[in-house]
Amino acid sequence: MGNFGKLILGDGETVKLEFSLSKSSVEIGRAAQNDIVLQDEKVSRSHARIDCDEHGCTLVDLGSSNGCLVNGVRVEQQKLKPGDIIILGGSTLRYKEFEDQNDPGVTMLNTVADLNATLAKTALKTALNDVSSSRLVIHTLEKTWEVSMEGASLTVGRDPACDIFIDDLRLSRRHAQLEDKGSFFSIRDLNSTNGTWIGDRRIDVYTLSDGDEIRIGQARMVFKRGFKPQELTFVGSLKDKGIPGRRPVIIVPGLMGSQLWRGSERLWPNVRFLFSQPESLRLPEADNIEARGIVKEVVIIPNLIKQEQYSRLGDYLEEGLGYERGKDLFEFAYDWRLDVRKSSRKLAQAIESWNPAPPITIIAHSLGCLVSRYYVEQIGGKDKIGRLILLGGPHSGVPNAISLLRTGPDLLPFGLLGDRMRETLITFPSVYQILPTYACVVDQDGKYINLLEDESWLPEKQRPHLRMAREFRRELKKSSSVPAISIFGYGMKTITHVLVQRDSRGKWNKIDLTFETSGDDRIPESSGVLMGTEIHPVQQHHGALYVDNDVKMRLKLELMRTS
């Protein structure tokens, strides 16, 4: 990823979005295929472009109706300096130099002033990656990385001299060769012992198509063809493309991705209300709450979550691929506080009510992946669902869920406001159901702590929820009964392991979090890949996966497929 600087979108009082300029050309406008989409009627569909190189970044007006202002002056083209204020329509962006900042993971919030100050400087980070050139993403148990395929002839093997070196005894020293043939890209097996595989087929020579997954030993490699932003839009009729009909799509958002209402009062999303009156959402007292519609705004909750507008995913499917809400596109709102199994039953009821023609494609994000999987495996969904597209799924849990459930004065204090909110969060069954199920928590003696089986780490009042989570995980299969793809983030600093200090009675005295660039800033790579599924790794943050252009192209490929 490049480091040409960053753009910060906000009104000066509340920072909303932070875009890392990691590609040489960034397009900005109202249309869904732009790198930065501004949902602002005063912004043209293709409003401006920022070109970056080693000498800096330049703003270029693309013939917009309302123009581009830099520091209050209208410009056609302007070299940017750190601190410059850019106004496009009614939207304000600030250009800054790139800073590699460490996210502490925990912010102290003792007063409303602390909360306001934190919200004013906190942003949802979005990576703007270069998708214009063809590349190969390599995923192993140890790491994920990508290499350019443009003009390349690359050898893959166990020999360190290979262009793509993979330390795996299942590979031959020189295992396979990838080549740019000008009009196409190919892979050729070099008489390896264990073979080169595309799906369940062993190949000798193979012409690569966009999204193809190559398996060599335990390594999985995904070919991504380069594309231009306009290619994200589907042009022409389905019949002209040889597609008999469009599969209906259901979007299932993640934790806090649905609006919650009590009568005519909207309780969520409202961050300041959540901190000031968290008891209004506490279970079981607040059980007269209804989910109505998905969240249509950026949500940032310090110490908990950062996510883009879920409505933008549906907007792209409508604008870019021709879907129509209520006809072949449905957005499932659910009460994300509840047991995932209850939400899955609600999903089943909603699908019965909508009655879309199968096979149906579900696009799920985060907690929504578990809701969708349980529906498929336990409530008959496999008879209606043709494909699951799982974005940032916590299939093996989320390490930082621990900090939401178990803290104390010497553990991970969030401050008075944060502690008050946590007293509500610990009443949500869903939070326990995303606890890590893999070996990521150890004590000072190196002993693994199984969070679902060992109840001693939680107070007695919380243990019934832990038992429910244990039951849920036992009922949820570790693979999918329908074809599925795991789209997961990599390259972002993510909590992957937790070290706890315990006394002789097993009481936790201290928690230390280990951050690695091995996830999407929330879900570790190892948790984001469901066993037996295809994969699509992308360099992106958890809360922005579903608005990423690389992901949009994969969605287009998935939804336009004929089988």
C-alpha cells in the first residue's frame, strides 16, 4: 500500500471517514463506482480526481457543476499541501500527510466532554487500493500478501529463489509458473509432486479468469484481474449476457447494523444516547424494542465499533447492477442484541414473507454471517439459499469481545461512561456468541484458556449467557452446507491474541492485547475464513469491507454467475 497521504471527511466537529491515499489516482463523486462516494446532491456523479506521485498530490476538477474549492478558492487544478481544506458541494475534506498511528484499542471516557472530544478526532478508516492492474493474492496460514501480475513471469515454490516463496513441504522446490501472456494470464504446473489445483481439478496449464482460486499445498492464491471503476456497473440486459435471470439477494448486516425503535422513538443509531442512557437497551428489561430497517449512517462507538452506512451496499446493487429494493433485493433488519438463533428464526420468517424465488444469495457482514449460517444449517435455509457471500465473518470469534465482557480496575478500564455502557452490553447474548473459539487466550504460564468451557473468568450472573453461547457454537457447523465464499480483510492491525495474568484462584488481574497486521482491524484472518469455502482476501478495514471497490467487483462476479 502506498502512503501518499490521507483525506479526512467531516464537518470539523465530528470526524466521519478517513481515506488512505494508497493508489496514484482517486476518483471522487456521487456515483457508486467512485473510490470516494459522497452522498451529497450538490456533488456531481464524477466530481473530482486526486492524482498522486512521489512529488505529492494534485486535485483535478472533472467538469463538476458546483466546482472544487481549496481553502475557499475555486480551482480547476491544484497541488495540495498538508492542511488544505477541500470543499466539494456540501462536503468538506481535509488533506493530511500519512501518519502510521497506533490504535490503543481502549479510550478512557469519564465524562461527556471526553466522549465529544473522542468522537471529534475518531474516524472510520478506509483503504483506497489500486485495482487497475492484475494481481495475485497469496494466503497461507502464516500471512497474506499480493504480487503484481502485469508483465510478469513468476515462479512459485519451496525454493527461496522463487519469485513467490512458500515455506511448505507439500510444495516442490519449483512448483508452478504464472505468466502474463499479453491478452491473458496463465499458470503452468512444473511437474510438481502434489499438483496445482483449480477447485477440485488438477491442472497442467490453465488460463486464469477473474476470481480463480489456485491451491498449491496449503497455500491458496486468488487471481484478480485489473479493472476500471466504470466496469463496476453492469451494462446491458441479462439476456444479452447469457444470464437466464438474476438471483434475488438478501443483505444481512452485522452487530449494530439495524435500527432499533421503541414505538415512535428511534433508540439506535444514536451514539450519545447509548452512552448517556445505555440502560434503555439493557436486556431483559428493554424487550419491547423492534428492529426497523438497516442503518443508513456512519457509526463510530469508541472501544467498540466503526462501520460505514450499511445502506450503501444496497445502493451499489441498485445503481451498479440493476437490482430493485423490495423486488429482488431485500435488507434484513434484526435485533442484534439477541441470541443469534432468535435472529436466524426471524430471518426465516422474513424470507417466507418476501417469498423471493430460489436460489437466493445472501450477502452477510460480521455478526450477520453467523445469523445467516445458522439459518442455513438449522432452520431449513439450505433448501432456499444457493450461495452465501460472507464478509468479515467472526467464524472463530473475535478476541476483543473479551474486553466487552470482563474488565476491572486493573484490567481494561474504559472510564465511567464506558463501564456504564458495558453493564448493558453484558446483557446481550450475541456478544458472548462472538467470543473466540480458537486458541488465542493464554495465561502467564502459557496455559490455553477455553473461554466457552471455562466459566471461572466471568462473574456468576454472566454465566447463563456463556452457556447459551456454548450451545450455539455446538449447534453451528464448522462449514457450510451451501456454496459459500469468505471475503476477509488482511494487512490491518488487529487483536489476534490475549495474555492474561491469573492469581492462584484463577482470578484475572491483568489483560494484555497482542496486535498483528493479520486481519481487518477487528476480525483476525484465521477467524474470517470459514472452512471449506472459497476465499477473497482484500486489504480493507472491517467496517468498510462492503463499500470497497475490490469487493464490489467480486460481488458483481458472484451475482452475475450462471451456476
